[in-house]
Amino acid sequence: MALKRIIPCLLYDGSGLVKTVKFKNPSYIGDPINAIKIFNDKEVDELILIDINASKQKRKPNFDKIADMAGEAFMPFAYGGGVKTYEDFAKLFKLGVEKVVVNSLIQENPEVIRKVVADYGAQAVVACIDFKKPMIGAKAPYSYIGHKIKYSMVDYAKYLTADLGVGELMLYSVDKDGTWEGYDYEAINQVLNAIDVPVIACGGCGSTDDLKKVLYDAGANAAAIGSMAVYSKKGMGVLINFPNRELVIQEY
């Protein structure tokens, strides 16, 4: 049986770490390098860092800063945000980034993703699906600027894995982000039943029970944590931390 993973997902605004609620109202958390050093000590499974403003501001990844972060990380390090060209991918991999998370590039230039998969392997690319429930209709994927994508959740997942060839999906619930209310188990299970690549659940984790439920009941291969990784508790102060992995595994 493949090892279940718990992955801190850090949001970066171009200068520091932030945390959002439903993709809005970012609150300052601190310096990413300090956070990475703490996660090194806690021996986390992997680390994901997303620059939430890069695509919106039409700027390139901050390669110098990413080099510092990747060099500090003792665990597999994934980065997403502002990646637009094959050369961007190549530079990130050279800096020590093991996986690149893509989102807006899927709509803008999918051929770049196909070429990266062909040259570096499916495992090098993670496709992030931001999804939410519209006022009318079923939950659907949305672009980084809030436009509904033409595919259904399942059809989009199939397109990303079967057509583009990405090796992993990250399902990020906009409605659950920063709420501490638990993952969107229904949507996660629906996608998992339709594809054959690993799925990272993201958005809403508030307890070790949520982790156990998403990893074992819903069947996600990995669980990303945001608020739980940067706050001591809901409504309380900043504290970089990581749940006791043994509690998630041994009690279930």
C-alpha cells in the first residue's frame, strides 16, 4: 500500500507567507525560510509553496527566492505560481524544485505541459484544480481569475491526466479554504473514482480526524494542510506546526 502523505501547503504573496479564507483576505504569516526550517525539524513528508499573486500580477517566479527556499528544504519541495514557459520549468527543476504545480497554464498553453511531461516525466507536474459550488449547478473547476472552466470536475480531471499526462492532481476547494470545516470529501471521492493518478486533497482541514477521513474514507493519496500548518488553533495566533503523523496512522 502506498504511503499516505500529509503536506503543508504554504501561500506566498511575493514577499511573505499569507493565509486566505475562501481565497480572499490574506493574513500575513511570516517569512517562508523560517517556516521551512521548522518543517525540516518536524520531518514533514513534502512541502508545497504557491505564489498566489504571480499569475494575477503577470510576473515570473522569483527564482532567487525559490532557490533559497528549495536549498533550505530537506523534504521534497513543490512550487507553483507564474510558471509560463518550458524554460521556467527547467530552471525550477535545476534549482531543486521536484514538482511544479500548474493551474493557469493549463488554460493558457497546455502544450508546454505536454512537453515537460514528455521530457521530465509525469511525476514532475502537479495539476491544481480550484473548484467551488456555483449559485446554480454542480461543483465545477474555476480559473485563477474566477472564470468557470468548461469541463465538469470529472471530465477536467480526465483531461489533465489522460490528455496532458500530469502525474498528480491537487483538488483545492475554494469554499473550504481556511474554514477549518473539513475537506470536500464528496468531490475528492468522485474524482478519485474516475482517474488512476495520485490525488492531493486541499482546503478545509481542521483536525486529525479530518486527515483520517480524507485519507482513508475518501481515499486521497495525500492531504494538504494550510491553516493547521500555520496557526496554533482556529482563531488563535500564528504557530508553524505539523500534526503528529503517528496519531493519524495508528488510530485508524
